[in-house]
Amino acid sequence: MSGPRIGLSLGGGGARGAAHIGVLQVLKNNNIPIHQIAGTSAGSVVGAMYAATLDPAWVENRFRKFITSDPFNALGTERLKKEPAASSSAFNQIAKKFKDQMVLAMSLHRNSIIKKRRLKAAFDFLIPVKTFEELQIPLKIIATDLNTCKHVVYDSGDLVEAATRSGTIPGYIEPTEIDGQLLVDGGASMPLPTSIIRKDVDVLIGIDIRRRGVKPLAEANIYDIMMRSDMTTYQNLIRHNSEEADVIISPDVKDYQWSQFEKFDYFFNEGVQSAENAISSIQRHIQKRKGLNFRLKQWFGHHD
């Protein structure tokens, strides 16, 4: 009998996706094969890069080249860094109020800040093949249809387009409108895509790269309350998704934003550390599913 099939569920998180690469490196170093991947947003890109090459070192090197490339610079993530706290002068308070009003007015008349073609160019730089059919192991990519509020799964055809739809951060990247769908980031419906491949694998490993260490709201203004409410839904959805996995790896990505690509080394190293801490648990699950009783149960389950 062949060994148990091992699946990997890669969550979304922008720059924090570097932690996925660190995890993949540790799994390879410990001779743990991956037979199938499901990815959301950053997880879809890293998943595609790995499924195409089965080489974490290549994925790491390509990602490092990406964050000094023209396609990366065109995404404008530098503009999203938090501004230093302004002084409390009346002029600065008025200027901030005016800026906030301008942003609000603009948001009522535009659906994004960055055009989709820029994100697609970035993913085209990262992913070394064009179609799902060229991958070495199966991959499923998750996006969200805002018209139905349901997730959409891609597993064939145009790989770069699917990853682009999965990574379309709502409000920042232009959404895809096609066939009555309005498609954005898979994290809106399935931030950790475990259930998508649960029935296809024997051991399912989930990598959760959501922000942690969220602080209490200091000044509860309308915007912060809305954002924190949305985050609460997101955190609870991930907890629900996590219940499908046999092992959850949770790199300590702290409260870093999705746009902080300058933290690549930190995220990567946290991925390595958290994976090393989880190896014994993963190996126990693999051994358990190698057992005769488990294999017989699986066989009879497929033949009743």
C-alpha cells in the first residue's frame, strides 16, 4: 500500500505568505511529501510556485527577487505603510480631517486603487507556469464572488488568472467582473481553505498566517469599529476552518500588515520555527494513518 496522502492548506496574508515558504522548506528537509494543496490569496501564489517546482529554495529565491522587481514596485505597497503620528496642532488635525473626507469621497466613486493588470503582472513574475495542467501536484485556488457571498474554486485552466482573482484585496485591487460574478480575495469567504481538500487527503496540514496580538482599540471611531468588526468575523471564520485540519501551524507573524514585505526574513524564519515545532505532531499523524486498521477502514469506506 502507498503511504497516506498529505494535503496542505495555505491561508491568506500578503507579505506574511513568506512564512508558508519557511514551512515548505522544513517539510522538505524532513522528507514529508505534499500530494495536494489548497490556497487562498498569498497561499494561492506560494502554492502555485511550489506545485510547479516542488522546490522551496526556488520559491524563496524567486520571492526575494520579486520584492526588488518592477512588478512589485508597481503595486505601490510602500504607500500603505502607517504614517508617523501627527502632532496635535490644530492645523494637523484639520489636514487629517480633510484627507479622510477626500478618501471617503473617492471611495464612493471608485472600486479600487490599483488596476488588476498590475497584480496579474506581479503573479506572472512569480509563477513559472501558465496553467494548472503544468503543475506537478494538484492545486485548488479559492476566490470569493461578492454577488453570491460564496467561495469559488479553480483547479484547471489559466493559473495566473486564478491566483490573481484569489489575491484581489477588496478595495485595493480592481475586482474581476465576469459571467455575473464580482470576484475578489478568497480570504473574504475562506481565509484558510481546509474543507476544499479534506476528503482528498489522509493528513491535512493548515498554515494560518493571520495577524496576532491585536491590541484593544484606543480611540473607537467609526472606521476602527467597522474594521475591528470585520476582523472579528475573519478571526472566527479561520477558527472554524482550522477544525478541519489534523495539524495547524501558526507562525508568530505578530500584528504585521499584509503590505510589510520588508519583513520577509522575519516571516520566513517564523515559518521555519513553527514548522519545526510541529514536525513531531505531523509525523505522528502520518504514522497513525499508515496503520493497518486505518488503511483497511479507508479501503472498505471506498468500496462499500
